[in-house]
Amino acid sequence: MHSDARAPLALRLAAFGGLIFLLAPIALIFVYAFTTEETSYQWPPPGLTTKWLAVTVGRPDVWQALGLSLKVAAISTTIALVLGTLAAAAVSRSRFFGRETISLLVILPIALPGIITGISLRSAFSLLEIPFSTWTIVLGHATFCIVIVYNNAVARFRRTSGALIDAAMDLGADGLQTFTLVILPNIGTALLAGGMLAFALSFDEVIVTTFTAGQQTTLPIWMLEELVRPRQRPVTNVVAMAVVLVTFLPILAAYYLTRDGEHTAGAEK
């Protein structure tokens, strides 16, 4: 139920203050992306310039890191969409021994600290003598991307009427037709929202990547190294500004895709 009563002034001021506290550091990223100062962060900036945009575009290391991040995020999201959807379908549409245990184990990777997941994966790769590569990063990211998709899909599966599925099959639809004509239209927005959130989280993930990347450099790792050993410091802020936009848009789209339902994307995480 929604109340038409206006919130007290103190509550509104507190909410406004909370937004400032959260968004002010992000605003500084945008400001410092245009500063004329190359080696330090001064406030206020001594001047503003757009030259760092062109400098960033001309840096090949930025493009290499960006390409790797996009590749890893795309593959991880694809794996998550397939495995997360199948796991959600099994848990929500079937009853079998150990179902609740499996559901708990599926969401466990995102409940654990990232450093635990990273150390575990690195130990497993070393034990199995798997060389670090793009695929080890993908496997690391897929562990939490699957959870994102699973949480969105399982909530929507539980809202999809089993009677509707049974009626489709009684009318002669086979398994593929039932999935494409009945189930997929009902869970499509949840999968799209989950995929967008998984892509955004994979794109800017640092901790697990640090343990699984080897010599590979994703964009967040590149940014971290640039902050430790700065070279043209505003370039890092230009890249950070781009990352904010890249990750904000999928999350915003995921919110609008699921806000009319009972479950908001990612609400169970």
C-alpha cells in the first residue's frame, strides 16, 4: 500500500543528505576527468579541459583492457543466463531430494566475500595446473553472475502459473514449444534484467579478477594499477567516468524492466 501523506521535513532532509553522501564522490570523478592538472588532485581544479578525452581514446592500453573486460563480461553473462535459468527452472518447477541444499549452494558464491572466492579459485586452478588466461577470469566471474540470473529467474518462475504450462502441454505443445511460447514470454524480462546486472557486475569486478587474471589486465585492474603508478592521472578519471555510464545504464534498464512486478531485479540478493 502507498500512503499519500507527505514525509516529515527531517526525513526528507536525511534522504537528501544520504544521496549527497553517495553521489558526491562520483561527481568528483566527472570533475577530475576534465581538470588541467596532470599529476595530482586539486580542489578546486586549476582549470578545465577536454583534451583528456582525446588522450584516452589514443591510449592503446585502455582499449586492450576495455576489450578484455567486454569479452569476459559477455561470455560470463552468457554462461550465467544458461546455467542460472536451468538451475532456477529445476529448483522452482520440480521437487526432489536436496532441492533446498542445491538452492543454498547456488547462491553461496555471492554470499561469500570476494577474496574467499578468489583464493579458492586460484588454489583450484593451481592444483589442476590450469594456466591463467581469459577463461580463468570468465570462470571466476561466472560464479557470481550465475547467482544474479538465478535470483531473478527463480522469482519469476515461481510467479508463472504451473497450470498455464500444463494447459499448453495438454493442448499438444511439446517441451520446446511450451518453453518458447509460454515460459520464455513470462520470464523474458527477468532474464534480461538479470543478464544486464550480471554484465555490469562482471565488467567492473576487481577482487576475483585479481586472483584469476594472471598477466591479463581488465579495465578495473588497469585503473587500479594507474592509481598506484599514475601516468596522466585524469585519463583514469575519464575511464572511470565511462565505467560509471556503462554500468549505470544496464542497472537502470534492469530496474525499469522489473519495477512493475512483485520482485525488483536483484531484490533477493
